[in-house]
Amino acid sequence: MTEFDYARHGGNVFPVQPGEVWTVDRHMLACGDLELGDGQRLLALAGSAPDIVYSDPPWGGGNAAAFRTKAGVPRKVDFDLFLRRLLPLVASAKRDVFLEMGDEHTRDLVALIGELGGRALQAWKITYYRKNPCWLIQASWHGQHGQAPDMTGMDDTATPTAAFEAVARPGDVIFDPCTGLGCTADAVARLPGDCRFVGLELHPKRMSATLTRLRGIRGEVKLLGRLADPHPTLDLPAAQRRQRRPEQTEQTSTGSP
Ligand SMILES: C[S@@+](CC[C@H](N)C(=O)[O-])C[C@H]1O[C@@H](n2cnc3c(N)ncnc32)[C@H](O)[C@@H]1O
């Protein structure tokens, strides 16, 4: 497998470490693992549930495992379990949810959205990196959603841009738990008004690439701290709180790989 040229995309510009939280202007990114609850930790730190979620997660267990290998935290991935960890994060959106997914798992994803209390509203056939066909699903958990345009045939950053131009409102928090190289982040940072991007990404170099991309649009990049630091607004899910032994610190119980 040829190693992706991260340096060409700014992947070596910022020395991002797993567990770190960085900001660019009002936007916030964390390097962490949604399978370990880092998405919930990041949203607690951001201080607000997202208004909109737009994400392009891995498209299957093999793909998710390949991303883990690239990020230096290899292991097998049970994709049903992966989606069951992703969707509660996604369901925290107060209004619109947009999820990209490959052909093989689109039906599973739509079924799981329904099982977990959401509603898939519509889907468009789009492409990813100008070559891979996939589906973009619009969904909602709380009954509130905007009128999205026909996005058939759109690609990369054009897709979230079209979605946000239609449904985003000034001041919205827009969350992507699988930020990658930053298509969603880029689209948010270019919106008029004061929308805020919050993003999680497993791979430090991919996150550095997004920071570099945002710096080009929005200014100064700063290291804020670590997701695992004790934080007054940290709201661990109840099940996780019960599992923690009293002597455990945030560092040992919640640290990213
Ligand atoms: C399909 S790519 C996202 C592409 C993105 N739209 C972009 O603009 O580059 C999926 C991303 O999810 C990340 N990822 C995979 N497993 C993850 C996990 N458990 N937690 C957080 N991010 C994860 C991968 O590292 C990868 O960057």
C-alpha cells in the first residue's frame, strides 16, 4: 500500500498527538477515537450539542480497520458496533444530520438510524474524491431539519457546502466525528456568519492537515489541551461512570490510544 502523501497536505505542519485538542479561531479539533467515547468528551469540552452533524465515516469494517492501521492503532473493527458508537454522537445534533456511506452499508445505516430513534429523510448518489460513488443520507433525530437541495453528483467539499448553504443558521455548531482531511471543516470555515466547526479525527497527521487547511482560511492555530484532562464540563456517559474505579484518573480511564 502506498503511503498517502500527508506532508503535501500539511500533515507534518502541526505536531498533533493523540488526545490533544487544538483550536483555529473559534473552531475546535481533537485527535481521538470515537469508539472510546472521545466524541462525547470533545462535545462536552466544546460546551454545546451540535446543531448539525455532517460526516463521512469509514464505509465498512475493513475500511475502518485500514484507517486504524494508518493511524498507528491497528485492530479489527466490528462495523455494526462502530456504527452503534457513531450514531449516538450523530443523534446529538439538534437539527440536520448528513452522513456519507458506500453502497454496501447504506441500507444497514438507514435501518440503524430508525432503530436508534432517528428518521432517514432522503439520499443522494454523490462521489468521494472524484472517483468513489457513495450515498449522502439526510436524517434527523428531533424532527427539526432544513430543506436540502438536490445534491446528486456532487463531490468532496462542494457537498457539505451545498448542504450548509441550505440549512445552516448563524452561530450553528457543526460537528464531524470523522474529520479526515477536512472537507466539512473547510466548508464550515467559509460560511458567512459565525458558524463553528467541531471535529474529531483518529489520525494525528490527518488532523494536522485539517489544521493547516483551516489556518489558510481562518488564522491562528493553538494547542488548547488534552481531551483526557480533568474538565469541569466533562460529562461521561452514565455506563462509563459506573465502570470507573475510584482510584482511576481521567488520564488512565479516558486516554486515547
Ligand atoms: C472517509 S474518511 C473522512 C474523509 C473526510 N470527509 C475528508 O474530508 O477527508 C474517514 C475518517 O475517519 C477517521 N476515523 C476512522 N476511525 C475513527 C475513529 N474510531 N474515531 C475517529 N476518527 C476515525 C479516519 O482516520 C478518516 O480520516
